[in-house]
Amino acid sequence: MPMKSPTVRHRRLGRDLRQLREKAGLLADEAARRLGWSPAKISRIENARTAPSVTDVSNACDLYGADSATKAGLIELCREAGQRGWWTAYSDVFTGSYIALEAEAKLIRMWEPLLIPGLLQSEGYAREVISSGRPDLSKPEVQRRVDARMIRKLRMVGPSAPTLHAVIDEAVFQRPLGGSELMKHQLDDILQVVDWPNIIIQVLPIRATVVVASMEGRFCVMSFGDSGDPDVGYAEGPAGEVYVEADGQVRRLMLLFERLADVALSPEESAAFIAAARSEHDFH
């Protein structure tokens, strides 16, 4: 069955099946022939483009000589990968793989040159961003997207919350999106979380010298902890969304993020900057 949004579990399952096949000394074409599959099916499963059935996984494990514990673990992983995430109830709002990947990530490194990151947006700010960017939407449609964004924020709370390291351009805090009162509430929201252990916020001052590439659009790199799953990069630009999985490309994004973080204000300096920006709205 084709997938619209391959999850981390599907990627892990495909990688593990490929490693078992290679360990068994089977080329993809030979494995496909002996399983009664097409070579394309092997490729789609191993590259997380198709969700295999439990029977598919069981048959592949038998062919590859997996021991009973490995087989049982992969079958359970297959079942877990098929479970519906909370975001599937908002399939009209979320497209692509981003939310499924974000929901599995343990560390999210994010560069944001234009807006407060979605995971830190207040309800009012989110509504302004969504309605301004999509003037074609009705009020109920805007509210549904706001609700979905607020649900995303809930994952930042609790013992399983990921670490968010956000570098945000100074201009974002000086741009009174939606007016001074709305920005005051948004900055209050951020000041409430800047000291959370899983949230690191750095402000990139306008005076900082950075590479031009960082100005082309927001991007993030998602890491998945000790699971062994490779990092995934995500970028937005005028041409739309791009998912980056090749090691070299992810590494380039990581180096760019590290450079931005190096020249940005420290988290403590950034908190002071945001507090000062917040105080300015008391005089408007």
C-alpha cells in the first residue's frame, strides 16, 4: 500500500529488512524472485515508500534467515508503523511527512528567519499567520488549522517532550505581526518557556554576519535519539518543501545551523533580548 507520509518506524523497518537481506547475501532481484514480489516492491519497502503487511515481513524474515526474536521484533515494528498518529485526524491540514517525523523526533534544530516557530506560537499569533498566508480560507478552516497547531505544541510538555533548539532572526521579534497587543501576548508565551530544559532559543542579531544561504528560507534538522535512525532535514523556500535525507546534504544543513547558533546570542542573552522587545510593547 503506497504511503503519503512514511514514518520513522517505516524507515527503520525498511532499513532493517535491507540489512537482513544483505547479511543473507541476497541481491534485491533474487530476493524478489524468491518471495514472489517485483523488484520494485523490494525497493519501495526498503526505502519506506510502501508499507509492508505483517505477512510480507514474516516471509522476508524467513527467507533472510532471521532468528525468532528478530522476526518477532520486526513484526511488532510493522504493526506499530501501521498505527494512526494523532495528526491523521487532520489530514486536510497536514500534508507530506513533516508532522509524522516531528512527532518521532527527539531533537529538533530549527532556523526561522521570518516567523516565530510553529511549536512556539500563541493561538492568536498562529491565527494571524494562517489567515494572512491563506486569505482563501474560511474562518472555520482557519480555526481548524490553529487547533492543529496548538495540539502540536502539547508535545513540548511532559517527560517524552523533544528538545527544541531554535535560532530565530532578530527581525521576527521586531515585526509587530497582528499588532502590538498580539505580539505582547506572543512574547509573553515565549518568555514562559525560555527556561524549560528542553527548549533552547537563540536570537540571531541583525548585525551578525551569516552566509546568504541562511536567508533563503526556514529549515530544520530532526534527530531520533538512540534508535539509529538517520537525521532528516526539512527546508522551505519559494519552490515549496524539500526533505533532505542524503548524509552529505543533512551534514551541510547541520553545519549551517551550527554556524547560525555560533554567531547568535546565547540563550541567556536571547532571553534578555526578548524581554526587552516585550517591554517595548507596553509603550504602544
